[in-house]
Amino acid sequence: MTVSQLRDVDYEKLFDPEGYLQLYYGPGPGVGKKASEITDGNREVRYRLGTTTRFLEQCLLQKGDNLSFLELSAGPYIYNMLFAASQKQIVSIDCTDFCDANIQYITNVIEDHRRSKFDWASYIKVASKGKLNNDSFHMLKKKFGTAQKLDFRALGNC
């Protein structure tokens, strides 16, 4: 086994989707804070969500009906898929990631978002400024097709 293969295996074993979400998308430092307490101090989250949402809205305006949505390298993050599920013209949603832990996490959260330690319901409500709610989870579950692992070694020298 080469060193790079060993690193891939270690990453697969050690990656924690819940820890990643808390670190990068959680409310920030402070014991006992909840996602509903996202403040302007977490500008990256607000900027990213706003930019992504505007981009998707513009794409949808130009494309018509009966669309499919594919989230590439989703990580454990489901916001984009929740937004897509809330759009009438998107009829199916699939995702990919390089890490088995993320695929399993996404599958579990879509099945029942209350399984996650990350407070998705509060996060979505605050991050989307009320545009998404618990119905968005139901719509995602209804439209979701597959979550598949990407094997970057199989991609070759792209």
C-alpha cells in the first residue's frame, strides 16, 4: 500500500461529518449556542448561502420544468439539496461524495433529519431567512434518488 492510499484509508476512518458541520457551520464559539443563534459573525455562512441560492434561482429561471439536480462532492452538507427540493421545477435530486461517511450521513439525515446532532431545522430556518422549513425536509425525502460514492482514483488525470 502506498502512502497516498494509506492517507485515503485514514481519512475514511477518521472523518466525522457531525464534527465538520459543527466546526464550519455551527453557531461559532460558545457553549450551549444553537444554530438559530447564527450571528453576523458567521458571515461566510450567510455569504455562501445567499450566493448559492441566487445562483440556483437564476439557473432555474433559464431552464424550464422537470429538472434534475445533482450535488457533486456534497460533503455532509444538505442545504443546497433542501433548496433544490423546495423548487417545483426540480423533480429529482441525487448527490455524490468521495467519503463513505458523508454518503451515510446524508442518507440518514434525509431519512430523518432529527437523527443528526447538528440542528438542521434551526439552521435552515435562520440561514434561508424563513424560505425553507420542515416541509423542505419532506420534499427532499420525496425527490431524493441516490447518494453515490465517487472514487477519485478512478477519474485518472482530469
